[in-house]
Amino acid sequence: MNDEQLLRYSRQIMLPDVDIDGQEKLLAARVLIIGLGGLGSPVSMYLAAAGVGHLVLADFDSVDLTNLQRQIAHTGARIGMNKSASAAQALRELNPEVRIECIEQVLDADNLAGQVKRADVVVDCTDNFATRFAINAACVAAGVPLVSGAAIRLEGQVAVFDPRQQNSPCYRCLYEDDTDDLTCAANGVLAPLVGVIGSMQALETIKLICGFGTSLAGRLLLLDARHSQWREMKLPKDPECPVCSQRKPV
């Protein structure tokens, strides 16, 4: 690190859990963020600010006026712009040292698999089960940890699925294929809720990269924002899971 980086990240480097070694790991890391909406906005902004060296932003959607209530990486001036490109503009202003790559179309199976294999961590900030299942399957196949988040109405959840750990479940262990989607457009969502869940996803990502603390692997955190209550559920690995039961940890 140069002197400017030492100064920029000095408050993190002060932490014994991070130190210079951890900051260098962050600078060398590649993180794939899929979905640059309500969750992906705080995830990408905090990871860029923290000094993750290479962020890959994937989102095929465009910024809409209804997004601006909660998707803080975007502005009214960028309505109609692709969300990954809009977020990239915000991140470059926040930390010009971070290398940013934009994927402005839907990731098909082959492209998704290729991007996941190149990532150190994948952060799922999408809003539908079909995409979440595809991301999970790619992460299991590649042995790459997945940080998952969701938020709707006044409820949120965050979890880590780490195929590198023998007893860690995967996302498919938690949900069946026929689970119904809930959308913000149909159900609404409170603006700060996605900020809280996205910030937790960024925190778990940094912990995985630096290698400190205890990750949420094998646990699901549930937030009831109405009553400001957190609950924790333990997630056992499904021995009959069609995605991860036959895979051996790397």
C-alpha cells in the first residue's frame, strides 16, 4: 500500500482484526455483486469505501423514479441509465482506486458460472427465487462463498452459504423450488430496511475476505423492523439437497 491508501483506510487498519494484512486482502479481492437495487446499493458503496479492489456489478435493469426511495447509489439525473453503470459512477466518485467492471445484461448460465469462478465472494442482491437458485448453484459448483440478503415490507434476512465448509448448507437447503416471489412493487418496502440488510451483507463479505470473526454460515438472521427485533435461526445442511448434498468441500 502507498501512503495515500494507508491514510484512506487507517481507521480499518487500526482494528486488530483487519490490520495491514487484512486491508491488503481487501485490496486484492474480487467481489461479484448481482443486483444493484436496494440491497446492492449499500453493499457496493460500503465495499468500495472499505477498499475492495475489484467490484463486478451485474444488473440488466434501468434506474426508475420508484427506485430512488431506497436505491441510494442512483440519482434522479440517472433515471433511464443501466443500474450497474449508474452505481459504477457513484462508486468511482466515492473511491476512484477501486476497479469496477459492469455487466449490463442478464447473466446466462455459462456467463454466471464464469463470473462466479473468478470471484472471491458473491453477493446476491436480487429479488426473485429463480435467479437466487441459479446463483446458489453456481457458487456451490465453484466452491465460492455466497452472501445472501432479502428485504420486503418491514422484514429482512441475511445469511452466508459457504461451500468451503463441510457442514454449511446452501440456499437450496433453505427454500424449495416452488417458493413464491414477493416483490417490492406489490408489497412495498421501507427505505432504511434495505440499508440495514445491505450493510450486513457488506460486513459479512469483508469478514470472509479478511478471515476474522464468525460468519453467518449455517445461520439465518431475521430482522423485524417494526419492533426492531433480530432473531437467529440455525440452518442445517439438507442431506438430500439436490444442489449441495453430493458436493465435497474444497
